[in-house]
Amino acid sequence: MIRRLFPVAAVLTALLSSVLIAPGLTSAPARAASYPKPALTHWTPKLVIPAGARSARFRSPWVSTPQPSTALIPTWNVGRMPSKTWLNVYVRVADGSTATRWKKVAVWRHAINRGTRRTFGRQADSLAYLDTDVIRAQSGRAFTRWQIQVVVKRKSPAVKSPVLRRVAAVTSTYTTKSAATSSTTMTRTVDLAVPTYSQMTHRGHYPKFGGGGQAWCSPTSTAMVLDYWGRGPKKSATAWATGVDRQVDHAARFTYDSSYRGTGTWPFNTAYASRQKTDALVHRLPNLRAVEKQIKRGVPVVASIAFARGALTGSPISATPGHLVVVRGFTATGDVIVNDPAGQTNGAVRRVYRRAEFERAWLGGSGGVVYLIAPRGRGLVF
């Protein structure tokens, strides 16, 4: 999928497709009179593997959706993830008497020196299929119930158990949407002091991790938010990297998806962030008013956007079918203050985008997908 990376090839794709689609959108979005609010459900199992065992399992109950839904994005958080341990993540959905088999979403581990970190193929049936890390209903279908299962594993009982802290999923009736620009709730400018890192200063670094820095918008955004909270990796953990802002290289290495061949798999970024002592979720927010709520609480938001040629004034790139940025604040009039990692230098990362253009790029590009990341115990507001 091309919805969450920023390599040169993706820009060329966007430029070629922009003559076929409405400005600000990467594809024709779903249109409806109204869009029900996405629904997030989460658990905190704090699951560990029993002594002498090699695995343990968390399985959620069946969860009913507020309305027939067409998309589900899972999330998992860990408290400890030693080498030689990993998680298998499964989801299934149902509508009436029709239920899918368990779809294997991912094998996730923090360290990949002796294993893989990857998502899986479509596993399509008559009701749904897997689109990298999103369970999507088949055209004309919807699901009304779902379950998630996470199996925690270790190579041998002698290996210390990982800790599965949180499991969550967000369901929605759409994957993109068009809507009138939301009115702002801001009465003054709020600009959080999120550090600015350019993915472009890492151009050519470690191409085995998704092509190098020019494609690392997602881990660069994740690294900025972690450092805002003082939760980035220790210097000793980045000693293998070269150049400036080595925490960006670290994030890219530990979010890399060997199946997707990139670093933009949404729940891999939040799982990585959770390993740095945070609560971290992939969510789908309905509009920028919901982002303003987070900013007022001091929580920066990583947003997934996409736009056609010239549709985001002031962007360092002319078009993209998928890009991640950090929303760090809003002006008093509601324009969006971001750290855009596509800026050529750290000093060119902070940008202010027009509210209408940014909201269209975000909702029309990903349907409002965000990463919410904050230190454990702060109490993220969903």
C-alpha cells in the first residue's frame, strides 16, 4: 500500500493520479449525508506467559459495532518485549450468521535479529479482507461484530516473558470521507514544543529499512512525539546509527515491516512507541475539533494525510498518496501548526497549513487516522 510513506516514487504516483481526482484527495472518498463517529474499544490485560510455558493468549469477547462497519484497525501495546519473544495478532469479523475465520494480521517483535516483524496478505473471503493492517469489508458488505486475539510467545521458558499491556481496535463505516470544514474551538494560539526532525537529513540511511530516510515520514513523526515526551531511546540504544538525530534511524529500524517493506505500518509505530513507556493507539478521529481537544491537553497528534498536486499550500512536497505529519498546535483562527518531516532540514519542518486544506487532506486521505501517544498514566482521552 502507498498510503503511509513518502518516497519519490509515491510522489510520482500522486502527480500522475492528480489529474483524475478532486484536489486534496487521493481517491474518490465515500460520500454520505453523515458519518457515524468511529468506535474505539480497548482492554488492558497485562498478560504474561506463565512460568514453564512458551505462550499465553488474550482473546476479546465479541464486540458489537454501533452501526454496520466497513473497517477495523487493531493496536497492541507492550510493557516489556525481550529478545526471542514475539506476538501473533489475529482479527475476525461477523455479520449475522456469517463469520470469517481468524485473519492473521501480524507477527510483531521489537528485536528482529532472529525473526521477522511483518503483516500478512489479504486472506479474503465473502465478507472481509486484510489490507496491510486494516480489516476491510468487501464492497457492498459490512460487519456488525468483531473479535481480536493476541498470542504472546517466547522461544523457551528460560526467556523472560513479554508483557502485553493493552489491546484495542477502532471500527468505522468509512476509510475516507468528505465533509464541510469543521469550525475551530480555538480562542488562542497553542503551539506545543515538539522537536523538529527532517526525514530528508536521513536520505539514503539504511535503505534496507524501507528505502531510507526519504520514505521515513512515519517513524520520523513517531520519534518527534516520543522526544517531546522525553521517551525516546537511550543514546546507547542508537550507537549503531550514524549522523544526526539517530533516534529517527532507531524508530525506522524498529517499525520496519518486512512484508509491507516499509516503516509506515500504523500499529507497528504505536507498538514501538509503547515499548518506550507510553500508551499509544491508532485511532480514527472525526474532524479537527477532536484534534484540538488533544492539543489543549498537551498531546501532539500524528496524522495520516494525502493530497493531490498543489492541494496543500506551503507543503514541502507537491503531492503525496500517503504521508505522516505531527500536529503540534493550532492558531487562534484554527489553522493547523504541524511538524512536516518532509522539510529538507530540521529548520524547515515546522509549517502552518490552512485548516480547510489540511482537514480535506487528512479526512479524504486516510479517513482521519492518527497516532495518539502519551506517557503511561497520563490518561489519553479517546
